[in-house]
Amino acid sequence: MGYRPGNNGFELKFGIFYDFCKKAMENPEKDYYFIIDEINRGNVSKVFGELFMLIENDNRDDFVTMSYTGEPFTVPSNVYLIGTMNTADSSLAQLDVALRRRFGFVTLHPTFNEKWQRHLLQNGLTDSLVNRIIAAVSKWNNEITSDFQLGSGFEIGHSFFTTSLEGMAENTWFDSVIEFEIRPLPL
């Protein structure tokens, strides 16, 4: 819950997560996945408030009294929270231990697989440039991961190369991605 602008100043309103949990409570046989993109960018303790303890597995389906309304509320066991974050982001340092222990962590590495290669070929790139991208990024990522100050969290991902050529010659496009998107990275 939180205060939102209303007709007569600010009004107390239920939030998205509240509505999501209520819907999940009404359908206990169905799983619900709540995705919080870049979870480390917000003040997570304030975002969750009194629900902080309810996101733990052993507290699911337990009710607490909400501070704003005095109503009982729970995070049902059929709600799964997924938080994404970029470990290269400096705001990760602000992610407190209380939140870290409530989530499992899965590391995703850049993927230059066959599906990605097919996507590029379907968007007009040649085999030659696709191979050039893979060779260049593999070389850079090896250097990045072996650097003790950087490591694998700073690897260059495939997403830099998933945009279309937008009428450019493919080598011009590749050079512009390097010059204007990768080179400015704080590596």
C-alpha cells in the first residue's frame, strides 16, 4: 500500500503486489510468478515493508496485520518472486543481507548460441560478420573475466548485437555498436 495522488490530495491505495497476491489466493491451484526487473534499483526494504518476512518460504500463508489498514494479509505459497539484477551495477552493493537470504541466485551468462545466430542471419547479417562478432566478444569476455577487478559479471552480452541494421552496411553497424555502445562501458 502507499499514498497516491487523488482528487483531494493523496489517497491510500492498494498496490500491484497486493492485487497480485489476492488473485493468487483466489486460485490456490495455479502458480503465479511476480517478476521484479532490476530489483536492486529500488529501496527494497521500503518496497516490501511488513511483507518482508512473508516472502520467506516458511512464512507463506501466514497472515500479518498491515500497518496502514489493520487488515490481515499474506503472501500465498503459490506466488513465486523473481528478481533480476545486473551484478555489474554499483547499486547491487546496497542490496542488504536481509533480502539476499530470501532469494536463491542463478547466474546467467551471455549466450551466443545457434538460436541467436539464426536471429542475426534472418535479420540480414552474413555468416562472416556473425563469426566476427563471436570471435571479438569471446576474446573481450575472456579478458574481462580474467581481470580480478571485473570478472564474469562484466561480460559483454549478446543483446548488443540483436538490433537490426537499420539500412546500414553491416560493418558500419558493427563498428557503431562497438564505438557507441560497448566502448563507453566502464570496463
